[in-house]
Amino acid sequence: MKAVIITTGSRGDIAPFTGLAARLRAAGHDVAIATQAAFADLVRAAGCEFRLVPGDVRADLASTRGQDWQRRGTGRLGALRTNIEMGRQLLADVGRGVVAAAEGADVLLLQRTALVHGYLVATATGVPGMALELFPGVPSADFALPSLGVELFGRWGNRALPRLAFGLGKLVRTPLDDTVRDLQRELGLPRTSLAAVRAAMLDDPAWPIRHGFSQAIVPRPADWRPGVTVDGYWWPPAPPEDWRPPAELADFLAAGPPPVFVGFGSMSHPDGAALAETVTSALRRARVRAVVQAGWSGLAGSGDDVCSVGDVPHEWLFPRMAAVVHHAGAGTTGAGLRAGVPAVPVAVLGDQPFWARRLVKLGVSPGWLPLRGLTADRLAELIRRAVTDESHRRRAQAVAERVRAEDGAGRIVAALRHLDR
């Protein structure tokens, strides 16, 4: 079977699908991953065919508009506006290349940014498919939809807000609306609104929606329809057997007690130097050693108690840490939970506040902070609590046992055997 995975976004939106693809290949499937050019090497390293879709999230986040998104990404109304704008831009980029990306597929496996256009392709061609979500993608009374980035009005609001947001989105014509209409015309489908396509997909009993995180973190809501599942994490492939950490990092780890990890992944901070100064000051006030990962912000620390690194697999690094300070992206959050270490989330935008709140609710974290308005004092206090309060480590280790016992990728492989649209 030729399986085509279409996924775009940051590295955290791509890496889990390389792990899933490896499992699909081991089960005998031929796998292509369609994504942006920046991740071609990541896809090919997993042994998969690379297919190009338009867009460059790193450039988007580094742009003036992207920096504005990140500045207002965790305020209530600001987050709602930001996440709608970002989502529409990402989906429009994918929409311009989804037909070519899906060519020759026997099954389509679609991440959030490809869902609307991929669902139209599946509808027109009869190719079976499923949605693969890294965070909850279906409205529920149990929580606010993470993609909207806000929590308002309790259970009633949790159900009503997505409809309100999508309804407001209909009032403004965007490149996304144009790509939906263009694709409907190209495929010979009736012209309907974006909201109608989304509603049809969410309600379609023949369209599975599967989630790549653990029920230990987010239990499956009772108000989700049949066919919407929570399967467990899809872990990226393990580093090659001959992989070795940089000598400087290995020496640093051997020279003292476990340090604290600090890294904000694919977030592109408008002032990397100021962020580095805040982080360095917080680490000194907390009196901890640290490993600081550059990420897209070019973050670096200073001093004898700090080791600055580039790309190091979290699977290897996180279990060696006393705590992890990160942006609460879905993939990094999962890696920290798998490692069984306390967390200090510093959320920027999108679904990150949702995961940050979850970590606190689980008892894995003493609290979370928005990157907007981050101060050294507040960060230092949470780091101190994360490394000195043993309850957070005990809770993290208990959650890790549950997470490690699950086989999320195996459940997707099994589901493909029964997929028939």
C-alpha cells in the first residue's frame, strides 16, 4: 500500500510522522511524506520518499507578521486572532500543493494543516484517508479547542467557541478560502464554504480522526463521536546506533549533577539576545547547571555552569536532565513526559498554552509562564521548585511509565488494515 503523509509546520509537526512512517515501512507499506523543503533531509533520513508542499514556517515566524503572532500569542483575544490567522496561512500554503502531493496514494494520512484540502481530494477520488492530530482536533465540552489558544466560558463555551471562531472567519475572505474554492473547481466538487467542508469532515463516520498523544495526558472525551480516538504518541526514530553526543556536552554532563534543559524549539524570538540574557539570569538565580539548546531563536547561555548545544535528540538528552524548560510544543512536551522529568513550560502560541496547563494539572510542573513578559525572577522561581520539590519528579516518573507502555504508532498501523472508505 502506498501511504502518503501530508504534514507541515515546525520540526515538531514533522518528526512524529517520521517515526510513524518507519513503523508503516516495517509493516510493508511504501511511504511518502509531503512537507516543506526545510525538512527534506529529515524525511529521507527516515527512509521515506520526500514530496514538496509550499510554505516556509521558519520564514513566516521570523517575518514581521510572525513576530507579531508570537508577541500576542498567549493573550485571550490576541491568541484567538493569532491562531486563526496562522492556521489560515498554513492551510493556504498546503492547499496550493495538496493534489500533487497526494498523487498515486492508496491512503492519505493528513496532519491538521492538510485536512481540509486532503479531505476534498479523498472525497473526489475515493482514496481512503484519516486525520492524524498531534493535539485535540475535535471540539469537546471537556476543554477549549487547543488550536484556538484560549479558555473561556466553561463547558458551554468550550463547545460554542469553535463555531463562533469559524463563523467570524467566514466574514473575511483569505487565501485559504480561495484555495478551497479553487480545489473544489479543479476536482469537480460542488462549491461549499470552508466551514461546511470542516463540518462534513468532523461528522463523517467514515473518516477516522486519530490522535498521537496519550490518554494519560488527555483522556478521550465522552462527547467525541465514534471513530475519533486517542492512540498514544508517535515517537521519532531513535538516533542511529553509532550516534554520539558532542564531546563538550558529554564532558559537561559527566562533570557535575544533572543540569536543567532550556530550549524553545522552533519558536523564533524577535530578540534572541534579550531572551538569552533573561534565561542566563534565571539560571544563575536558581543556582542550577544548564544545557541550553539554540533552536530557531539562536539561544545560547554563558558561564561555566552552562553548555550551549545545537540539535541533540531529546530522547537521549532529556532523561539526563533534572528538569526541562521548553515552549510546550506537542512533540517536546511528549518527549519530556516520556523521559519522566519535571517541566517548566514557557508557552508562545498555538496549542502550547493547552499543553502547559496539562503539565501543571498532571503535577509534572509547578507552573507555566507565557513567553510574552517573561522575567528572570519568575522563571528562576519555577525552575527552583521543579528541581527541589520531589513531588514533581515522582509524578513525572509515574506518567512516564504509562506513556512508555503505549504503542500509538502500532495502533495506526493496525487501523490501516481496516480502513475502507
